[in-house]
Amino acid sequence: MKLDDDAARSAITRLRRAEGQIAGVIRMLETGRDCKDVVTQLAAVSRALDKAGFSIVASGLKQCLVSEDEIDVAQMEKLFLSLA
């Protein structure tokens, strides 16, 4: 199943933001920033990636529900659990 254009754009935006955050974490490590600050930024990156993933799965579920194809419940469950 292919994501619709709006969902793909939204996910790409979130992932680019996370990409910038990861670059920031790398710079923090390279410059010897405090461990607490690094961990705080890593947590933010993790949340950004989770949101992107959940957005993609939710969009896929929505497409399954409105399409005439049968929903593969096991596949959708596997996708949700892969993000847990």
C-alpha cells in the first residue's frame, strides 16, 4: 500500500526534523556537552521518530478502512507492534 501524498509529506517533515535533531546530538557529543543534555535530546529524537512511525501506520490503517480491499489485521498489528 502506498501512502497518500499528504501523509507522506507529513512523515517526511517529521523525519527531516528528527534528522536535524540527530545531527545536533552528534555535535553535542563531539563538543563534550553534558550527558543530561545529550540524553534529553535523544529522548526528543525518539519521540519524533515514534510520531512519524505512528503517523505512517495510522495513515495506512485509514487507507485500508476506506478501500475495498480486505484488511490484513495480522499485518496491521505487526506494524503497530514494531513501533512499540
